[in-house]
Amino acid sequence: MSHQHNYKLKTVWKGNTGSGTSNVKKYDRSHTVTVAGKPELNLTTDNPFVGDKSKLNPEDLLVAAIASCHMLSYLYVCAMEGVNITSYEDNATGIMIEKASGGGSFQEVTLNPSFTVSESSMKEKAIALHHQAHEICYIANSVNFEVKCNPVCVAEVE
């Protein structure tokens, strides 16, 4: 049985510095995204010439969404399969290619999770469960580019 999830958010741009978007170099790309009852996000463009490097951008959020969803899916399948994960860290990367004509697209996101299991007997299964996590990750299943995963596992007790 399928279940529909609905999401609602508000995006607000207040970057009019006096002349709106009449000049591509004169307006601020900063904006906020809010979801009722949750912390406000302050975002900008990834463009280094007009963006604010101290703020997140939509591209950061896409890579973060994939990494976060995979991690949550992974921890879930591990809990269901009796694999005890005691720590988890991912240094995810994304590659986006810009087109000369404008726009662009992501080519891939690579997850590099490093995690610890409580016992060495769990290592092999813990690594294998990343495939199952990928299969149930909502975000990874919603993108049209490859999501790679290079898991590294260590055990608290060898």
C-alpha cells in the first residue's frame, strides 16, 4: 500500500537592492526557506561572483538530502537486521556540470560513509546493508543521476 507524503515550505527573496532584477549583477541572491515549526534556512546561489560563500545553496542541500536520507535508511536497516552501528560519518561529494548555454545538472553524488560496528562479526553484513539502504532511500530514488557509495567499516572490538 502506498502512502502519500506532503511537504509545504515558503521561499522568500528580499534581495531587491533598489532596482529589482533590472541588472543581473545588482540584486542579492540571498533568500530564506521556512517550514512551519522548523529552523529557517538562509540560502544563496552557488555562483561565486554573486553568492555568499558563508550560506548554504540549493546544490549543497541536494547533496545533504541524499547523504542524510541514505544515512537514516542505513541506520534503519541495520537496526532491523541486528547490526549495531555505534558511530557514522559521511564525507559526501557531488559533481555538477554547467552547460555553456546556461543551466546544468548533477552527474553524480558519491557517499563516503565511515562507520563503526560494535563487533567485528558484523562488519561484512554492515557493509552489504548499504545496498539495501540505497534501495529504500526516498531521495536517491528520486534523482536522475548516479548515487555511488564507498562504505568503510571498523569494529569497536576486533
